Amino acid sequence: MNIVEQYLSSNHLEEHEFVQGSPEWIAFRHEHDGSSEVSAALGLSKNCMRNDMLHAKSSGIEKEFSDYVQKYILNNGHEVEAMARPIIEKQIGTKLYPQVYSLGRLSASCDGITMSGIVGWEHKQWNESLAESVRAGELPDTHMPQVQQQLLVTSAEKWIFTVSDGTEERMVSMEVLPDQAWFERILAGWEQFNKDRENYQHIEHAEKPVADAIMALPALFVHARGEITDSNMEEFGHALATSLAKVRSAQLITDQDFSNAEAAAKLYRETGKKLMLAKEAMLEQTLSIGAAARMIDTWHEDLRVTALKLEKDVEREKEAKKLAIIDAGKVAWAEYYAALEAEIKPIRLNITQPDFAGAMKGKRLVSAWQDAVDTALANGKIAADSIAKDVRAKLAWCKENASGMAFLFPDQQTIITKPLDDFTLLIQSRITEHKAAEARKEVEMRAKAEAEAAAKLEAERARMEAEAKSKAEREAAAKLAAEEARIRAEEQAKARAAQVEAEAKANAEAAARAKSEEIAREEEAERQRKNTEWRGSDQTAVAHQDEISAFLKIRNFGKDESRIRAILVEFIKFQEIRRNAED
């Protein structure tokens, strides 16, 4: 939120009804920053110096207008304004109402404003130079602040600025639209003005110093007819000595001192010329008055030298006074500048010092020099405050959003001059890039650590495999040796066993042949017995064929009927054999 938005959001518009010149009206003007005063507060007025406005505001003493100014300028201005109002109302097609408004400390006394508050009107008496600017559509800076403050206070959409003598023949107008830059300049200007107002110490300056009366020197006369017959040389010499002594002892400090010295120098030069004329007139009367002539020459030289010294002293002291005022301005600027920079360390403002000497150009009075330097100093403070405020806002943003990230902005002194949106975007982008880089770095470091750990594990695995392989090879060698020994022992045992076995085999074969013969005889007997049994069982199975057929008829075995029949036959045989065995 900028300075204008902050001001508008924290103040509300009020309407006022005052009788001009009443105590309430005077108090209101003293307590508010009026639109008619803003040009002087900004040092832009041609009619009122900023220091004069500071004095009036700090003391509460309203400026007293001469009868001529009151009658022919102020009163006439109201009359001309009243004549011009219906003409403008006809042109815009609606009524204009004089109204006084306030918005916080700011106030606006409107020559006219529509009922809707959309269009306002300011009237100035006819002035050819101002009228020419209005014809060109260019409102001078001497008048623009007043109109812009009226726009700011009322929130009107436009203001009509008119210069006229109350007639359509000598009337020119232009439209002025709200200007954000002017709004900011006005608010900053009044802020600095009121700071200076709180610390204001009045120094009295004569508005237009008039030289004090220099002791009048008598006109020298000398009458001679071969000798001086009559003269006021003694009186003149005494008067001259007194005058020179007074002037030579005076110090040059104030505008009054400079004015007195300049007047004395002028008087002495003119008196010196008159002395030479008196001398020439005397010499025309006689050629024998050398002493008087030498005295006049002496006086003339005193006058010339003193006048020259006074002129040089005035020039030197004025220059010294100028330099003293400029130096004081420089000191005040340096102190203010240093205090601002202390608030925004390590940022440097890099603002050029106000051109105090340039501000004094074209001005002759000490009071005008002082006002010019004070105004330049105030404008410099306003500019510095604006920049410092912007820097403080950005530093506060950085503290909140980029804490601990200062190393990312070694060029902060340069980038802080960017607009706030660009500045914050740049800061955020650098932080984002840094975080992304840190994330990549962390991933890379983690991958590197994992790779190193994997390599270490692989090396350990290879070592263990090598050790295992070596151990396996040793065990295999031992096992091979043991196996070879076992084989040799087995071969030897086999050889002995083969021999024993051969002998046993021979014996066994003989026994086996005998046994085999016996078994053959037994098997033959058993076969014969079984044949006898199975033949009996076959007969039994044949005897039961009808039962088997009857059983199969009551069951539907399908294609498995033959297999079931065979199973039943075998089962009947088995039962028959078992009964025989039991018997």
C-alpha cells in the first residue's frame, strides 16, 4: 500500500461551513494544511516563501494584507469569481457550490464543486501569462499543487481551472485530472513541512531593507578672490570624519547592514564627484588656493577609498553570508542523510546533495537565500525520505521472506532500486534457484554417499569372497588329500574284501545252488497246490455266474460292466481260497 492509499484509508472526508475571518475559520486554517498553501509549502510559490509560510503556521499569525491588496486583489477576486461562476455552470450544464472540505490534516477550499462531487472548479483573476499557459493546456507548477490537493481531498474525477476577469471575452479554462505522482509529492511535502514546522525557529528578516539615513554631508562651498573669503570646509570636514568613522565601524551581518553599506558607498561616490566639482569651481576663481585644493583632494580620496572598501566589503560579506548559508544547508543535509542511512544499513542511498548554490541564483536578499536553501533542503529530505521509505519496506520484506539468505544478494545495493514487485520477484527467484540447487546438491551428495557405501560393500564382499575362495581352496585341497587317502584305503580294503568275497562267493554259490534246488522243489509243490486251489475256485466262480449276472442287471454299470464282472469273479475266487486256507 503506497503513501496515497494509506492516507485515504486512514482518513475520511468532512464538509465544513465557516464565515471567512471568523475565529473558527482562522483556527481551521491553522490546524489544517490548506490547498491554497501547498505551493508555498513545496517551495513553488512566487508570492510566498516557504520560510514565511513556516513562520505563519508555527506562530499562528495570519498574514496581514494591505488595503490595496485586500481591496483590489482579494475582494476583486471574489467579485470576479462570482461573475465567472454562472458562465462555467452554463458550459458544464450543472450548478457549482463553494465548499470547504477536510481529509485528515489536508483541507480544500473549493471555488465550486458539483452536487455529485465529480467535477470541481478553481478560478484565478486574469493574468496574461497564466492565461497563455492555460490556453496551451499546461498548468504551471505554481498552481498545479493547489488543484491536485483539491482533487486528492475531494476524490473528484476532474477539476476545471479558469482564468478570467468575469467575462466570456477574457476567460480561458482547462481540465486537470488526478495525478498520482502529484498526490505523493503533496503528501510527502506536507509531511516534511510539518516536521520543519515543529522545529521552526524564526529569524527576523526585513522584507525589503531600506538603508538607514546616512549622516547628511553639507554641500561644500568655497568663495575666493585671490584668497578664500568664505567656506564651510571646517564644517564639512568634521561631518565627513564623523560619517566615515560610523560607516567604517559597522559590521556586515544582516540584510539591513548590507543595505546601509551599499547606500553609504553610493553617497560617498556621489559626494566625491561633487567635491571635485567644488574644487574646479574654486580654482576658476583663483589659482592661489593650494591648501584648500589639497584638502579637497584628501577628502575626495577618503570618500573614494571608503566607498570602494564598502563596496568590496559588501561583496565579500555577502559572499561569506552565502557560503555560510550553503554550508549550514550542507551540514543539515549531511546529518539528515547520515541518520537515514543509519536506518537502512548496509544500503547506501546514493542521493545527490541538493544544489544549494543553484537554488540561491537570482536572489538578492539574505532572507531569500535562506528560504531558497531551506526549501532545497526540505525537497532533498522529501526525496531522500521517499527512497529510504522504499528501501526500509524492501528490507523489512527481506527480513520476513529471505531471512538468512543475504549471501544470495551481494548486489543488493543495485537491485534494491528496482520497483517493489520486480525486487521481490527477483529475490524469490534467487531463493527458489538456491533451494533447487541445494536440493540437487543434497541428492548428488546422497547418491555419492550411497555409491561410496556400495563400493565399500562391494570391496568387502570381494574381500570376503577372496577369503572364502582361499579357504575353500585350502579345504578342497585337504579334502582331496583325505579323499585320495580314503580311496587308497578303500581300494586296499576292497582288494582284501574282494578276495574274501571271492572265497565266500564260491562257498555261497555252492550253498545257493543247493538252496536253489530246494526252493525250486518247494515252489513246484506250491504251484501244483495253487493250481489245484484255483481250479476249485474257478468252479466256484462258474457256479456263481447266475448270481453275478443278476447283480449286474440290477445295476447299470454301462461300459464298465465287463470290468466289474471280472472283479466279482476274482473276488469269489479269493474268498474260496481263503476259506480253504482257514480250513
